[in-house]
Amino acid sequence: MQASKTNALLVIAIAFFCSCSNNDDSSNETDNATKKELAFVKTIGGSKNESAQSITKTSDGGYAILGYVQSSDGDVSNKLNDSFDYWLLKYDQNNTLQWQKTYGGSDDDRGSDIIQTLDGGFAVLGYSKSNDGDVIENSGFNDFWVSKLDASGSVSWEKSFGFSGADNGISIIQTNDGGYLLTGVLDVSASNGEGNSKSISSSKHDGGDYWAIKLNTSGEKQWSQFFGGSFTDTPYDAIQTDDNGYIIVGSSDSDDVDINGNKGSYDFWVIKISNTGSLVWEKSFGGSQTDEARAITKSSDGNYIIVGDTRSDDTDISTNRGGADLWVIKISPTGNLIWEKTFGGSNFDVGRSISKTQDNGFIISGSSRSSNGDLSNNNGQNDAWIAKIDDNANLKWQKTVGGSDIDLANDAIEFNDGSVIVVGESNSANIDIPNNKGFTDLLIFKIK
């Protein structure tokens, strides 16, 4: 009788253990991580510094990459000096380079974002210090510099926007009316409060502010507006909303003027503006330390997913595993926090981009110094890091790619076959990275 009871308890215990194991997502996620393979890793550049900042899928099944280039040798063609220029590389669906072009003048010009436009061409944004070459004018130090290109990369038109300070273009989207919204940093101190189309008081603004500029299809400015407080406010991404307004995300350490609910130090600062640039609402998310939002995308249920990184472990952040964690939040169209989740290990782990996948999940790119926690391995000082999450922020797989030096992922997109192309920069020449052409190389790799 005693033996029978013991056997029954043993069977129940085994069944319970198996049931728990089958429902444990973390074990499945660990297994899935090992199934993702590197299809290729490429470094491209010359003897100086190159970086990829943005990638966009193209209508022919290929992709285009924008970043910046300093070298005039090695893999770089048709560049005559060692100043920084925008660098655009066009690849076909077989990952073969079709053409490359540089854009800029004799000073420092760095590309930040690229989109394919409705007519099959491209629009590129960044900043420029030049007033020669491809750049017709400069108002002082850095200006927003946007160029509209045709499908072969020839310039259709270019425009500069700025004042006497460091005005940096960061993100561009094509709007529902065929025009464009540019977002970046306006140096309000240097502009003496200029930069708003509307006549409002800007005496309390200082430092750098979010700056939104709306262009028509020909690149003519329709309106511009800046938002922020008396300290540092930096936007990194924007999206158009269903009502033709916009949500802009970034970071802020201000607690005055347009910012009413700072949580401490830098926060995710999210603003909704109307289609004419009026502030509709603003929200801060974060804790007592530094929290910076880098990218936003729409979820399948009509809400929004924002990714960045956090050094906090309080207020809106439920868990922090190390020095900095990749932080993902979901908000409603009115800016209410729906959920939040951190990913990372005991060191510094950050998110830089997010894009939706075919199964309504999300691909996140960033970088990691950790070799524990959510990270399966780390090869050196800093690795490029790619993670896939589902629409409830469950980690489906993740992968780090790099060598013994510093390697970063800045953007990533999924293709129809489920493969992912990732772009960034690399200083390594070992382990996952085949070679290094100079100081920093443009990095491209494919995961399948």
C-alpha cells in the first residue's frame, strides 16, 4: 500500500514537472536562439571611418543602406577627399551591390535616415556643415540636409534647414499627402528662438529641442515647430498616426515648458502633434536614471511599440538586469502605458531600431556588452545585438554578432522569406567579423 502511494506521488511529480517545462517560454526561447544562423557578414569601407545608420527595403526585392563615409580608398568609389559624406549603397535581392554613391561637400556631412519614396526613388536625411559640392547653402555649423533622389540615386532636389547652431536631422518619413516630415534637434539657444512657423513665445526654451519640419512633395517647407524645455531634448524617430498627426519619440531631461511629468534625469519623451504641428499631448516614461527612446512602430492592434534603453530600476521600469537594459514599452494612441519590458544582462545593452515582422512581431536591433541574462554570448567589448519579440513582448530569439572590438547594430529589417538584414558598424577583425578595412567599417550581416 505504501509503495503504491509512493509510485502515485512520483507519477504526479513527473507530470507536474513536464507540464511546467512545456509551458516555460524561456526554455523554448533559448532553444530557438540556437536555430538562427548567420548567412553572411560583410565589412565595407576604406582606411578611415564608415558607418551604416539606416536600411530600407526596395520595391525590387532588394534594399538600400544609408550612412556616412570618410575614406576615399578601399571599397569607396568616386570620392575625392577625406571629409565625411552621406554614403548610399543599393543591393539587389541576392545581396549583390548594384551601385554606391556619396553626397556632400568639403566639410562634415553625415547621413542618418533613408526611405524609399512612393515614386520608387529615395529620400535621405542627416546633417551637413558644407556649403559647396552637393550642398547649396549652410546657415552655420550643422544644418538639417535632405535630398530627394531618383531610383538610380541622382539628386532631384536638396534642401538645408537650420540656423547658426548644431541643427541635426535624424529621422524622415513620407506623409500621407506625399510630402515629408523631418525630425531632429534644433539648437534653440543658437537660433535665438527662431524655428517656429507659429508666433508663440519661445523665451523659456533653451539648449536642444525636438524640431519637426513638414515639407510638400517638392521639398518646400509648409511649417516647422520645436518642442521641449530648458535642457536637452533629442528626438530619434517619428510615425504618422491614423488622424494624420504624428507621434515623435526621443529623450528629455527637461522638466519645464512643454514637459510636465519628468520622472528623473532623461526620460522616454513621447509627443503627439497635429497635422499642422500643434502639440496635442506629451508623456514621459522612465525612472530616476537615464532612459532614452530611439524608435517607434505601430502594432497590429492599433497601439504603438517604442524601444530604447534604460538605466533605471524604479517608477515605470519593473526590472533592470545591469548597467543598462534594452527597454520596450507599448502605449495607446492617447499615450497611456499598456505594458513595459526590459531585456539584457549584467552589463550595458541598448535598443536602436524596431520594425514589424510578417507575423505581427518585432525585430529590434541594438548592441550589448553582456554575456548573461537574455544574451547567449558576447564576443568582445561590444557586440551587435538582434532580438525578435512577439506582440506581447515575449522573446522569440536573439543573436549577438561581433568580434573582440566594438561592433554596433543600428537598424534591421525582415524580408519575405523571414531572413533579417542588419546594418551598423564594426571595429573588429576576428570571430564573426571577417576583416577590417580601416578604423571603423560599415557592417552588414544576414540572419536566417
